[in-house]
Amino acid sequence: MFGGQFTAHTAAVERFRADLMSGGLPITVEEIRQLLTGRDVGCSCSLDLPRHVDVVLEVANS
């Protein structure tokens, strides 16, 4: 994997985190907690990249 791809993917995930936490997405933190707490959630991203699902799970289980 090239460093640029990792950097771009990392930036996208961090932007997703920031947008989610600031209320800038169509789904809210509270909705994620209500819908996904205790559920198995998957993602098709490569395991060696930061993943949006990790942010979602972090929020759901917080």
C-alpha cells in the first residue's frame, strides 16, 4: 500500500468522526447508540486501514 492512500483514507475517517460528532451527518450519535449498541457491525475496508466502522462502533459502545 502506498503512503498516500493510507493518508487519504485516514483523513476521510477522521473527517467522518469530526462530522459525526459535530452533528454534520444525517445520522446522530444518539441514533447510532440506539440502533447499534450491542450489535455486530462490519465493513469491507481493508483491516490495515483506519475504518469508518471503528468510529461507529466506538460511538455505539460509548
